[in-house]
Amino acid sequence: MYKILSFLHKLTGCLLCVLFFMWFASGIVMIYHGFPRASADKQLELQKPLTSELPAVAELQAALPDTAVIQGLSVQMYLDEPVFKMGSDRNAEILSARDFTPVEETRESLIRTWCDAPVARIDTLSQLDQWIPFGRNREELPIYRYHFADPERHQLYLGSKTGRVLQFTSHKERVWAWFGAIPHWVYFTKLRQEQQLWLNSVKWAAGIGCIMIILGFVLAIRVAVKTKKVQPYKKKWYNWHYILGFVFGIFAITFAFSGMMSLADMPEFLKKAPKTEQRPDFPRRGGPRPGGAVQLDRYTLDYRDALAAYPEAKSLAWSDHKGHPYYTITLAPKEPRFIDAASETVKPFVLTEEMVRRDMERLYRDSIPYTIELINAFDRDYHQRKVTETSLPVYRVIVDDYMHTRWYYNPATLESRRFDDDTRTRNWLYHKLHTLDFKFLTDRPWLWNIVMYLLMIGGTALSVTGVVLSVRWLVRGPRRLIRKRTHPVNPN
């Protein structure tokens, strides 16, 4: 049995040692650098602040047909001209705020909203490349890649069918991605564009990796019990692999398992809620979502008065929270301001306990009891996270149901989150085991960094010893075969 387990451990190690080295080493980079993407924040950085000369919203209404339904509305600068955007970001109609005529969005004008440097070269791509590896982008082919003559060496990808910006990267982001996101998420172009193949490949590799490490543990325990030595082997690489396996093996298992669970559905036997009541695996988050039919007559406060309080504002959107109108003013990336549009004076829009209570009544009516309180300290569900920004105070709603549901409403950011027993299980299967999303650590970022770095470095070192031993094992096989043929054993 020992020989069989040893062979299986060596065989799976040979197949996966390089992949595990890639995962651990790139995980160190992934702490601070992800895969580049064309985010609205990047475009916003180049956008100019809104001019003070803007028309009354009544003039916009008068310029539109009587039958027009405004699906989402915002005002911002488009190059040097203030414009109204109506509709979703991907299908918006742009009107000049000066004469309400349509603004033609040409390729040249669009790319200038992303980078104001001269274009050095334009490539026409007939197939996907490393920075747009997702299969859904095939429908945009041919794709135009713009190279900018700026110190950051930006590149912008533009779809030919919809004219949508698919990617925007700098040289620094591309370099970091090669050491971080690409090997960590296995974002290799040929594989990643086949969504199902990529999912299955990563899940199977992580699953077999778990078996490989468990086999290593079983073998190490047997050796430890039999020899009772810290360094039971004569060869140093065996000893290093043995010691590092004991120290970091548990983390390696949880890392591989949680990585697999990040791409897999939570098993049904772990779900507590019946299928008819099941919600998405991840906590539901809500917040300001400009869009939908805008009823302008409900906005008492003139949007120009709201902008006057924020001279550096780059955009303003007509927003709505459960029927209450407000303005979302954006000054810089991740710096929104919410202004109560139902007021006659400029004042912040914040969620009140009464608003939260009305939401609970809509969800539960009188069927399930609940309590609402304003908390100023983090708890087991609502706490600091590495990726998601979390702030206090929040309204916490504890629902007296069999799923132990809790809701959290942030009055300042207008965000809401929902947790229940299923989402907590999901958090354990992925977030807690993979990103160490434990309150004790996330409340102390310095400690989270130390622990994460130590574990990643330890996992990398364990993988390096696995690579060395795998190479030696593969080399020894042919040598033994040659030795047997050249020096056959004399049966006599």
C-alpha cells in the first residue's frame, strides 16, 4: 500500500508541481496587482470637471418628444463639451447640453476620452490576444488595438461591432499581470477563451492537487511515526519537502480546495435553504444604481444647485432609492456624493431607520420578526475586507428565521448586504480559506499581510522542492531502465 500511495503522490506531483508553483508565486503578486481591465474609474481620471453653464432640466424635457421615456440620465463632460447621457452605459444616447442635438461619438473622439496622448499605431486583430482572452469578445472581431505614444505605453482595444472599449492597459499593468493574474488564474489565451474548458481544467487540477497533498500528508505521517526524526532522509531535498509539507501542507490543501470552490457551485448537501428559497451563493450587495425610467418631476432640487456645492464634480446622475430621488455626484474614482433631490436645499441623502424598516416590511411583512439597530463596531459578518471597502456605522437587521439572516444597510454609501447560513458556508469555502477573510486578520491589515506573505512564500518553497524532486524522479526512471538493459541481473 505504501508503494502505491508513494507512486500516486509522485505521479500527481510530476503533473501539478509546476502549476502549484505558479499559483503560489503569483499569489504573492496578486495581493496588490490583478488583471487589467477597462474600468470607468480609469476613464473618469481623464474627464474634465463639469462646466457651470448648464441648462435647466425642463429645457431638456422640452427638447424631447412627448412620448420619450428617459431610461437613465446623467450629465458629464465629453471632451470639452457638457453632454446628457440617456440610457445604459453600453447603449446610451448622447445629447449636447448646449443645443440638445445628438453628439456623434467617433472612434477618434472616444479614444480621446481614455487617453489624450497621440496614437502611435493601430492594429486590426482578427483573433483574441492575451489582454482580451474571453470568448464573449469574439463577436466584436475584428478588434482595433490602439497604441499610444505616452510614457505609460497605454493600449486600448475597441470592438468593431458595437464600438465598445474592451480593454485599456498600461505597460506596468501588463508586466505585473504576467507575474500575477495570468499564471494565477490560468489566463492563457487559447484556454481562457473556451469558458467551459477553462473552468473544468482549473477545477480538476485543483481537485487532483488536493488529493496529491493529502497523499503526501499520509506518507509523511507514516515516516514520522516510523522514524521519529525531524530529518528522516539522507538527501536534503527530501528533508526540505518533508518539513515544508508538515508546516505548510494544510494551507496548501485549503488553498487548492478553496480555489476550486471559487469556480464551482456549492454542493447541494451543504445548502440549508430549500431550492425554492435558495439565493445566489455570494452575499447580496445593493447600492446606488443609476438607471431605469427617470421621473424628472419628482426631483425638487435643481441639479445645478447640487453641482454648485461641488465645483470639481465630473458627473451627476439622476438616481432613485426605493422611490426616493437623489443625485449621485462623482468627484473622482470611488468618491461619490449623494444629494437628496426631494429637498429644496442641498443636503446629503442618507438612509434612515424608517427607510430600512419599510424595506423589511416589504420583504417580510408581519410573517417573520426582526430587530433593527445602528451599530458602530464590526461583527462576524460585517467587517473589513481586503477587496471590498467596508465602513461604519450601519443598520443591522437581525431576522428571526431558520437561516439566521442578517441585513446590513450603510446610511452613507447606500449599500446593503445580506448574509444567511448558506452565504456564510460559501464564505468559508472560498473567501475565508483562500483570502484569509477572518475578522481578526482583516481588522489588522498589517497582520493580514504578514500571514499571507508567509503562507504564500511557504507554499512557493514547498512547490519548488516538489519540482526538484519530480524532475529527479523523472530522470531516474529512464536511467534505471537503461541500467537494467545494459546490466541484466544474472539469475544464477
